[in-house]
Amino acid sequence: MFWKFDLHTTSHIDTLLEKEDVTLTEVMDEDDVLQECKAQNHKLVDFLLRPQCMEDLVTFITEEPSTDVEEKVKYKYPNISCELLTSDVSQINDRLGEDEKLLMKLYGFLQNDPPLNPLLASFFSKVLSILIGRKPEQIVDFLRKREDFVDLMIKHIGTSAIMDLLLRMLTCIEPQQLRQDVLNWLNEEKVIQRLVDMVEPSQDEDRHSNASQSLCEIIRLSRDQMFQVQGCSDPDPLLATLEKQETVEQLLSNIFDKEKNESAIVSVIQILLTLFETRRPAFEGHMECPPGMSYSSFSVNHSILEAVRPRLKDFHQLLLEPPKKNVMKTTWGVLDPPVGNTRLNVVRLVASLLQSNTHSINIELINLNTLGVILDMYFKYIWNNFLHIQVEICTAMILAMPPAPVDIQPDTEHEHAKGSILIKHLFQKCQFIQRIIDAWSSNEKDQAAGGRRRGYMGHLTRIANSIVHNCEKGPNGPQIQQLISELPAEDREKWEAFISGQLADTNKRNTVDLVSSNMNSVDDIRIGIGLINIPFDRISDISFSLNTNESANIALFEARCKEKIQQFEDAGSDEEDIWDEKDITFAPESQRRPSSGSTDSEESTDSEEEDVKRDPFETSNSATDDTMEVDTGCPNNPTAAWNTSAAANSNSETGWADFSNFTPVSSKDPLRCNSPVAMETSIETMDPLGVNAPMQPEAEEETACCEQRSITETVMNGSMKETVSLTVDAKTETAVFKRYCNTSNKVCSLNKVWSECKHLDNNERGGHAASPFP
């Protein structure tokens, strides 16, 4: 076996390390250096642990490569050095984490002036991150002793790798108590306030983006940690600082009390959106809040809302006067000004504020008419689907959520009696119904004139369906019905005609009925079921009944069943059951052999190669079994059967078969068999006992004198019939089977044949009586 031989080749690194003057770069030039290091090659690890080698590895990832080096190999050694140091070999981790001199050299990378080399920064961050995970106590203790660590991290926050390192310190430190100590330390260093200061117009966009993303991740990680560690009594100090009202006020002051800067505004809005998502809304993008979803579960810290409320007028003004944007030319027209990232994020902020369902916020939005401005933008920018989906979310929440609790206790019942003030504002001040009808009619006129279908029509259809649904089954249904009834008669008639006309037609085109009464066949039912495509929120509204007493349907079902079943009944009506037990099964080898009369030498050779593997005496012990295998491998060579009387008695002691009655295939090759060995073996070698010797003339004459009787049996080959003949030698009672067709793998029953053969009388054995078989 191959494993008996030692095919393992010694690594070239082992040979290289035997040199006394080998250098680190020579070792790093080897292709398998990383593989050998991760496999903890002792010679290689010992070499890398040398003080000079460890220092050189740290130098490669912390210092700029020489400018004389070719660009394509400039960062080859820094990259390999980083991989070696982060290969998670315990000896390397121990040496690097416990050697303060190496740590100081590594820490020195942060002391470079910004901007840092992003590739080297990624190497530095990766090495320090794995040390934080493997040696948390030593690394945290080392960093806490560096007074300028937090300052340097904030200074280089514009480099993404440094931001990742800061987040790694919040997630990869264990145990829990050590993590809590790190959070307290970072909070004492005012890391949150310093990150907030990075989000102001005077800083560049990279600092805006990374500082905002850092604060957002701190919020999410802290909240996730609170849910996971239920028994932790200590609050997260960083999250508590972020949720303070003064922190949020500082964020808003950075963008509103100074020049308008789109990058800073968007970054602050991202932080606010993260603060609002105490539980992320799983139904964002749908028309209504899913059944069972309570809007009160999306509670937001009251201090955050109080900080935002006075600034709603500033956000409203951004919708009217966004930061200056250049005119945008598109394939269908000119946008002056385009929607812009600022206004889109303001609309997202309004949707989140509406989700909080706070009475004071709702009142402020109504007074500013912010919803009216958002609807104006919806119908103006007909191709901006990012805007359309946010407006749809706003309207769906207003229609579906219950009235907000009122802050002033004495007026609580009075306010609740009025219903939702947002719905009233939407239907009366914003003229919601009229604007939907007008936009729909305007779109139809444009399409009739050959124009394109407007981009907001799909969302407008869903908004209209939301109104209809909530009017019928929503918590604010009575109020919506009342507001629609108060519309001018002309507008109310248009709305009713629109619902029963254009909207119904659109819904019919977009959906398929679950059950149709016009299904006239099983195929129709199958197609109808396969094409179901209705909104999920309508599943509970579907009602249908199946009348099982309809005779026509019953008759149709039974006819289809009989049509299918009849195929099986017809198949076996006039033919023998192919599954009945049969007494004789042809051998599997016969499936691959040529039929009688075949002269294909290639097929014959294949058959011979298969038969040479068979034991020529393996059937001797099964001569008396009920099942008999018939071998028809040789062309035109009838297969011999075992003698049942005289032959059985004469050979009972030896168990050998009598082959004396075999007839040669040809005079030229009387001993031809299926074995390829026979082709190169003499007769004496193959048959030293003379068992298969050719018949003597006397034997041939004696055989010729014996009368032959034939019995035929009809068997099924699938759907075809085949006749098998049994020729009985009346004198010796030797049965020889011949196949008269070119098919294979036949199963037939010859119990009748054998029983008849056994009952041959003596006269018939002598061949003088007529054959009793047809």
C-alpha cells in the first residue's frame, strides 16, 4: 500500500534554517513559510522567536517601505509579517504580548501624523486585535498606561482600520468584568463626546462617516449586550452617555448652528435613526404594521425626543432649502434641485419620529405641515423610489397606529375622543384623497397620450389600498369613514368611483383569485392554485366554500381518476402479471451477452472476460434448487442441464456435473469456452481428466438414436411475448434450454416442464411412444 512508503518530503525551510547566516527575508521568500508557521514547524517558530526577528517583523508592519522598492513587491514583507504575527501560534502571541519593548514599537504606529497609510493601518489593527483577544489583561493594562491612547484613536478615526480597532475593544474583551472596566475607562476618557465633536462641518467626510458609524455600532453593540447578559446589573456607561439629552443636543448643534454640510447632516441623522431603533422595525417597506405588532413596543428614550423636538423646525427647513446641489441631468429630464441625500434622510427621520407615536412630536409636525411638504416631494419627484417607499411608510403608520397618548392628563379623554390628529391633518389639510385621485387621473392622461407610466404608481396603488383596508378593518376605521363622508360630494363620488373602478381593475390585474367558480377541469384547478399571488395581509380576508354535493364536479373528478387508473388496468389486462413469482431467473451476466447467432467478436470477448471470473463449479451445489441459472454466453452453444437420475447417482459422491453430452460449436474449436485463459492453454492443460473430451462416434450414434421431445413455454418480456423451448433427452433425462429471441433478463416458470419431465414413463424414455406434450 502507498502508506507503507514515507513519501513526505522535507520542507526546504528546514534545510534553509540549517544555514548559520540565514536572514529573515530569505525565510519569508519561501512559498510555504506561512503554511509551515501555522503547522508550528519547531525550527521555524524558534527562528521567528529570536529577538531580532520579532523586532524586524514589527518594523515591517509599522514603518513605511522604502520608496526604491518596486511597487508590486513593496508591501510583500509587511503582508507576510502580519500573517506570521497573526498566525495564532501561542509562542508568538506570548512573546509579542509580554515584551513591552515590542509593544511600544507597535504602539508607535499610532503616533504618526495623519493620515495613516491605510494598508499598514490594517496590518497594525489586525495584529493588535488578535493580541486583545488572546492576551486581554496584558494589552488592556498596557493601553491604559498610555495617556494619549484615546486621543490618538480619535485623531486617526478617519482611518477605517482604527475605527475597527476601537470597536474590537468593545466586543472581543472577556471576561465580562474586564469588559465593564474597559467601558468605564473609555467613558472616563470621554470617548463619546470626542466622537461627537468629530461630526461637525469643519471635519472631513471620512471623519464624519467613521465617527458616525462608530457611535451607531456602539449603540447597537451595547443594546445587544444588554439583551444577551440579562443578569448584568451594571449599565453600559457609553450607551447611557449617548442617550443623554445634552449629547443629542450637541449633535444637533453641530449641524444647525454652523454652516450647512451635507456629510455632517447625514451622519447626525444616521446616529439619531440608530437611537430611535430600540427595536428595529421588521415591517419596514410594508403598507401596514403586521398583526400583533404593537406600536407602543417601539418606545424611545424620552430625553432623545425632547432634544429633537425643538429642532424639528430646522429639519423642516432642510426639506425646503437643502444644501446646495448641482443641477442633475437625467435620461428623462433635468432635476433642479435633485432630492439629495439630505432630504431623503430627513424624510427617513420623520418616519422614525412618527413611529414613536409621541403626541408632542405629532403636534409639532402638524404645525409645521411637514407631511404636506413630504407629499409635495412625492408627487414632484416621480422617479425616486427611495423617496416613495419612505412616504408610503409614513402614510401607512399614520393610518394604522392608534392615537398617541396625550401628555396633558386633564385633556386625555377629550383628545382620545377626537381620534388621531395625524389622520385628520392628512385628510383635511393635506387633501390626501384628492391628491391621490388627481395623480391617478393625470397618469392615465399621460399614458393615453403615449407617455410613460409614472414611477410612483405602484406605491400609490398600495397607499390607496391601505386607506381602503384601514377604513374597513383598521383601528381608525370609524374616523377614516367619517372624514371621507365629510369630503365634498364631488370628491366623495370620485373616490367611490375610483375604488370600484380604476383601483379594483388594478388590483384584479395584480392578483389572482384563490378559488374560481369557472374552473371546469382538474387542470384548471391546478393552474389556479399555482398562480395565487395575493398580498399576505389579505390572506385572513379570503372566504370561500366548496360544495361537495355538485354532481358535475364529482363526475368530473371520478372521470379523471379513471382515466389515470385505466392506463395501469389496460397494461395488464391481456398479459401475464410480470410480478408473479417465477421459479427460474436468468443470470445477470446474460444481460450483457450477445443473442444466439451473434458473431460480434468484441462482444464475445467481453463476455469471455466476465465469465473467466466465475467459478465453473459454483453451481454444483445448487443442482437440486428450485431456481436455476441458465448461461447462454457462447453463440449457438446450448446450455447443459444437470442429470436428474442416472447422472445424479453416478456423480453423487464427487458432486461433479456430467459434461459428456456437450456438442461442440465447431469442429475447428471443439473446446472453445468463455475463458480468455483457454485461448492460450492446450486441451491437456485445460482438461487433464478428459471430462470435456470430444464425443466418440459411438456416443454420437447413441445420442442420435434417442428420441428428443420438446416442451415450449411462453414468457413475458415487458410487453412482448417470448417462447422458451425445453428439449428433453428421454434416455438420459438431460434438459437443454435454447433461447429463440435477442432479448435478455427473462424470467419464466418451468415447474410444469420439470414435473412433466419427471413423469416420463419407460416407454417414452425409449423413444417409441409419441410425445405427450403439445
